[in-house]
Amino acid sequence: MAKGLLALVLHAHLPFVRHPEYEEFLEESWLYEAITETYIPLLRLLERAVQDQIPCRLTLSLSPPLLNMLDDALLQDRYVRRLERLIALAAKETARTRSDLAFYRLAQMYLELFTQARATFVDRYHCNLPQAFRQLQDAGVLEIMSCAATHGYLPLLHVNEKAVRAQVRIGIDEYQRFFMRAPAGIWLPECGYYPGLDEILQAYGIRYFIVDTHAIMYATPRPVYATYAPVYCPSGVAAYGRDADSSKQVWSSHEGYPGDPQYRDFYRDIGYDLDEAYIRPYLPPPGDRVPLGIKYYRITGHTNEKAPYDPQQARERATEHARHFVAERTQHAERFAEKMDRPPLMVAPYDAELFGHWWFEGPWWLESVIRQAAAEPGTLQLITPAEYLQRFPTNQIATPAASSWGAHGYHAVWLSDANRWIYRHLHQAADRMVELAARFPQAEGLQRRALDQAARELLLAQSSDWAFLIEQGTAPQYATARVKQHLSRFTQLYETLCADRLDEAWLSTIASQDNIFPAVDYRVYR
Amino acid sequence: MTKDELTKKTVKELLVIARRKGLRGVSRLRKAQLIATLLAAMSAPLSPHPPQARRRVSVRTSRVAATGSGQQTRKQLLALAKQQGLTGVSRLRKAQLLARLVGAPFSAPPVAPPPLHIPPLPAALPPVAAPHPTTPHITVPATPHPSPVQTHLQEPPSGQQENRVVLLARDPYQLYAYWDLPADQTRIGQSAWEEGQLVVRVITVAAHGAPNGREVITFTLPATATESYISALQPATSYRADICYRSADGRCTVLGRSNIATTPRATLSASTTVQWFTPPGYAPSLPSTTYTHLLPSTLSREPGSWYPGHDVPGLPSLPAPLVLPVPRS
């Protein structure tokens, strides 16, 4: 039997950003970058595991907004166009760098990366990444988790319990639409938990969720096995606590792997480094300098003098870091194994977009961890949370503490000086949505379309991303605009529904823009 | 407020009222114009802006009005805008600049692209290097971008007519409360209302909301306040807040009562009772007598390496910090 069990959990999520009303839109790049740098590398490494018959067990949550964007024909088309522009730029770069071998090889690397991404996306997956993930789940290497409908931060929405129920229920419905089965687990947005939330999850058949370390450490009663085993909430849903050390080694600014000098520097991008006239044709509107994804330097150290990136050395370093990670986890498990009736479980959740986008070598590291664990089955064994409950169904009953994985561990990131104004509007809109669902119990035709759209607008306004971006000061204008736009649209729908003067043309326009959840049913708010 | 009541007020008082209502461009109006504007604003059946939004607009308006920006040159306005941290303003015309300064981002025309911004390069670490694992969403570096989606937005309107008090827990020691009291504001009348005070009374609530709570904090706020943090509370405790109105003659009335909010737990539970559970349909996977508590004696942790409380200045320190030596290879 293995000395320890490791559950690698990736949470893939991006806010719903889709603007058909513009030819191009800067914030849509978030999706395009993540497809090239994270989702395709992740799919390919899992495919290699299937081909090589590696006993890979990875857990991945795919949020409904991300699934809806990946499934959207307009965004798929725009992504391919974007890739084609990058392929042209990379080809131009191979010509420009021909006299300098180190840079020339890197330009070739990017040309190959973009060309392969296009071939994988278009020819191999037929632009349908959700289906590719589904096939890997069916092949047994991947366990896909559900997530709340629009990544709403549930502890701050639950003044109206129906708003929380709708987030959970629609998230599960979307999961079934894409993956043709019921989810075993749910990723709580930002790991945001409050006692009682598990009862709602239980009502929808969810068997587990993941919380931060202190949610389990401060559980009531005290957890016997700390975070090395899940606890059952009184509702019977299992709560897994994040292993603090696994997280720190990947995330920490001081000890984390991604800061290694051999790794690629995220900031040195030709979008900033090269002549504006040269790169202008490749910049999205309004033409400001933005990263283009071609980066030639490694982190090097605390210096402005960056050395050229060496992919071979970086890959070797990623393998070393994977070896270190597996050894540390094994050593850690050994320390506690004798005090437990089963191998200690370490749950290591990360944002999926860390791997490949922020940390370019992340997918190599991940693949190396998977393969090293498989090569030495007596040390560390990969497991998914649902599989764990099959093997070890008996666990302690305890109620986790209210918590999140944000700064300081509670709700302050999403309820700060900068973003607290959102909540009075979100709460009022949720109350009004419940009121509409009660007032129109069986709407049809135009009324039904308006009610379903009102649900979409409310859900989009509730996305935790807006509060986060406003608090972090990253794209705060855009995030603020999105909250206000969805609330304005919701309010207009509410008022025109109540006054029986719906504007069909306007409804069609906003429905074509905010087209998330084609199958949403407003009666979820009853 | 009637026309007669408004007429009795000074221009200064009228300006204060106008700004509280979020009216823009009023600072140079004559008294009669001001009264007419105010009456027009009051005759609207419902406020087009929620109190929160009103307050924010009001602050911006008064900030510019105080500097007399209407008379200032474009250059002076530009300097003011930069001083206030506004970006992408250098190519704006005077009227556009003024609009930005008085806070009209949702009706202003698209702003010209800002000067090119190159982020600092000596970033030795990629941005995953957050001091702790907040979620680093994919973002482009902070390039100011006048996103065109903003140009046709409105503030979310509020049509609420019932009093409402909402209490939310922020962390183990702090709550946030907001309230809307339109019913009583209308009943009492705006001018009389502003002469009084709000009294916020915070009460502990026993489990399941049983009514044996005790009052822990009471404080007063101006009658125009619409929200407040409530600090110095206890973890794992349930609270309720009452918002009362104390009129100028000292009479006090409870206007609204909040939901119950519970602060998160921030310490190990005192309860060490162990109860095992096996879901129906599964064979139990361990004998329920063989276990050892890993907490707290066998686990320890460096202070600050997990987030609750340790690194929040001014908060009570947590008992029994758990220090887990980080294994070194």
C-alpha cells in the first residue's frame, strides 16, 4: 500500500467575457491565452497518460462560464483567428531573429507551439474542448467537478437562500449538459463555505467539496486527522481540506517553484519589448501594448538584465521540482501514517490557469509529478476525492468553519472598501428574481424569454470575479461596468415584466450578447 | 420637502441637500433655480440611484465643485485629474475632462487610449507569487483600457420602498451592515430626517436565533449613513443589528432589524468528541476505536502560514498557534 495519497485538484475558471457587439475585445484574450497555454497542454498531458497507460488520477473543476465560452461558436472562431495571427507573428519572428541562434530557436518554439495549438484545437478536437475533457473523464484519468453557475461567492449571497440554490442547481444542470452524468463533487467558488451550505449541496446529490486548511482545522468538533482525511458535514457531504504545504510549495513567493531563475519570465513579452510599429498589427484594439504570448527571457534573478530562456534547462528544472514535490509529500505522509488507520491524504488544489499561463513550465511539472508517482506506487498514490470515499467511506462527522481561500482566509476580499457597494444591489436583484418567479409561475412565449434572461443577467452580475478584480485593481473599470450592466439589464427586465411592456427587440439584443446557459429555467428561483 | 420649506433654507443648505441627492452641476445655480431643480428631483416617484451610488457621486461632485473647476483651464483640470489618479485623460477635451472629474464614467464618450504603459520589468518572480494563495485570475497587466462596454451603462436603479437591514460577516471579528430605510425617510420627511441620528445596536443571538441575546455594541451615525463596519466582535458568534432613528427631539424608534450573521470560527474547537459516519450502502472502513488525535499536539505550524487572524493587524491573536516545521530536503 502507498505511504500517502495525493489528490491533485485543478480549478479551471474564467469569468464569462463575450462581446459580439465588437469586432474584437481585449478581455476576451483571457480565454484565448488560457486555451493555448493551459487547457490544450492539460488535455495533451492527460492523453499521453492514457496512451502510456499511466495510472493517472487528476481532479479538475470546469466552471460553467468557462464551459459555455469553450462551447461558443463565436469565441471558437475568434480564437482560431487569434492563433492564426500569432502564427504569422511567430513566423515573422523567426525571420527577425535569424542571426541570433538562442532567440531564433525560441521563435521557432513559439511558431511550433501556436501551430500545434491550432492543429490540436481545430483538427483534433474540432473546436470542442468540453467534449475532449468528457472523453478523458470517461477514459478514467480525470474526475471532473461541478462548480456554482457563475462562480458566485456563496457566503455573501446566502441572505437569500434561493440565490444560492440557483447557483448550485444551475451549475449541476450545466455539468450534466456537458458531461452526461451527475457530478460527484463541486468546487465552491473561492472555496467559500458557510455552515449550512452543505445541506443545499446534499439536496442536489453532491458528495464532496473542497475547503481551505483552516475550515477543517477549526471544524467542530476538532478533526481527529486534521486535513489528512475528509470530514462529513452533519448533512453527510464530505469536506476535504487543502494541504497547506502542498499549496505553499507551488504558490509561495519565497519557496514556490514558479519563481525559479530557470523558468520563463512572464513579464518580458514582445508585446512590450519590440517596436510599436512592428507589433501593432498583432495587438487587439484599442491598440495598447499588451502581452502577446511570445516571451524570450527567463526569470534569471532579481535583476533587469534577463538571460535568454532555455526550454531544455527549464524542463529539467521542472522534473527536479516534481521529484522534490513527490519526495516531500511522501516524507510528510510517513510522519503521520502510523497515527492513522489509513494512508494520510493530501489534497492539493490549484487554479488551473497557474499551469502554463502564469507558470509556463507548470504542465511539465504536473506531468512529471503524475509519472513519478506512477513509477513508484509504494510511495505516493494519486487519488480523486470520489475514489477516496469509495475506499474509505467511514469518516468523522464535523462541521467545517466558515472560510475561503482568499487573503486572510475569510470573506474580506469579496467584501472590501472597493467592492462592498455591489451587495445591496445583488441582494435586491435576487429578491426581485424570486418575486418574479412567484408572480409568473408558468410564463410562456416572450414573457418566458424575458424571465429566463433576467435569471442570466442576475447570475452574471453575481460572478465573484467582478468583486475580486475591483478589489485587486486589475481591470476594475471593466469589472465595475459588467456588474452595473447586468444589474441594469436585470432591472429593466424586472420593470418591463411588472408593467407588461416588454421590448422584444431589446430583449433579443441582450439575449444574443449575454447568451450563457441556453437551457436556463427561471423557475429555479421558486 | 415643500417649496416653502426649501425657500426658508440658505443657498449653502440647499447645495448640501442637492449634493446628497446626487445632483450634478448645481454649484453655480441661483437660489430659485436650485429650489426648482430640487423640487423636480423630489417629484420623481423613486430615486433613480440607490443611496450608495448617490453618496459616491455626491463626493465626486463636491470635490470638483470645491476647486471651482468650471472656471479652470484645461491645463489646470488635467493637473487635477492626474492628482486624482485618473488615467487616459491627456487627450481629452475640457468638457470630457470635466465629465471624468465629476464622475460620469458611464455616460462619457469613449476615452482616447492612454499613454503606453510598460510594466516594471525587474519582476524576479511570476505573479503567482502572491503572499498567499489568492486566486490569480488570468489578467493582462494593469494597462488602463477604456473598455467600450462602459459607454452605455447606467447605475443600477433602486425602487425599493421597504426598510431593509442586512448584516454580513467579513471575518471572525468584523461584520458589515447596510440598510435602506426609504419607508421611514419618506414618512418623516427628508429635512427632519437629516436633523436626527441613526443608532446601530448590535445584539448577540443564541443558537437558532433564540431571543436571549445581549447588547454588545451601540453607536451612532449621521442620519444619511447607509452602511457601516462593526468591529471588535467575537469569532463563532451570531449577531443581529437593529437600526434605530433618534430624532432631533430625542425620541428613538427601531426602523429595521437585520438577518442573523455568524462570525467564522478562528480557533480549534474545544469539543474533541469523535463520531464516525459511514454512508448508507458502504461497509465501515475502519474500527471506530483506533485513532489518535493529530491535533494539536502532533501538528504545529509557523505563525502566519495559515491565514486566519495571524497577520491581520489589530486583531486578537489566536491561541495555541500551530507550528509545523517545513521539511527541508
